[in-house]
Amino acid sequence: LPVGYPRSDAYMEGAKNVQPKDDSVVTILSNTPNPNVGERFGTYSLEEYFAAVGKAAKDVTNARLRITSRNTSSFGEEVRSRAFKGVTYKYEGTKSLPKLFAEADIFVCSHSTVVYEALLYRLPVIVASMAPVEAMMSDFHFGKFKDAGALIIVHTQEDLEAALKSLASNKEKRDALGYAGF
């Protein structure tokens, strides 16, 4: 986000006040793609995205999964209930992202400008881009950040699970990734 952009400026100010977090729990925050992601990219649905994140978070020791989304419809509720079956999570709805960033340890999302916003909060970011077109867009837009060690891009369920477990179990790695992105 460019400096002088009101949202960027507000996020920069909020990021200055992030407090140390409880190391006994790893809070994973995931922002959902737009509800019509399957229509846009033809191969990946919102439910598949939720299921991938839920499956990856399920086996992380001491994890707390929080989901945020602009989709507050009954469709979104139904999708979440199917995709997160057997997974403990808290649905945050449209709660303020700066507040959620300040409380999170790891941020998982698909291709979005919210990646830049999470980086301002020194969050380690996993960009989960599993649809072919989405993968190309993420590699193009975030490849330099990945090469600089500032975020992780994954294209498979297995890579998402491995990245999440690796970050959740290693605070130093989370810190290094978060600071490299800032």
C-alpha cells in the first residue's frame, strides 16, 4: 500500500502499538477470498478454501483458528459449517482487521491486498493460492516478497499444512518472517 493512502496510514499507526502475545497459544487468522472465487477462477470454491485452512489448522498443537469474512450471509454460514466440520474455530465476521492482526500470530489468506496490510503488522503470512489462475497471480504479485523471505506462497494442501505447522511450532521463524515482510 502506498504511503499517504489513508488505509495504509491507519494500519501503520495501529501496527506501532502491537503488544507481545501469549506464547502458549498460536492464533491463526484467515481472511476468506471473495464468495464468488469459484466463479472467478473456475476451479476453486469458498468451501474448498475453508476446508483447506481448517484441515491444515486442525493438526497444529495449541492453535486457535479465527476466520474473518465480508460474507455474512446464510450461504457463508452453511459453507463454514460444512468446511469446518470437526474443526474448532471462531467466526469473527467483519470485525476490524487491525484489531485481529494485532491479536494474531499467523495470517493465512488467498490473493488479496490484505496481504500487504498483514505485513504492516509484522505478521508471518501464508498466501494459499491453490487455483491455477490464483496461483499465477500470487506468484506474480507476491513472488518478490517470497524471494525476500517475507511470506510463504503455497499451491497445495500439503504445502499449506507443512507451512502452518512449521510456523506454529517455531516462534523465531514467525518473527523472522514477520520482520522480513515489514
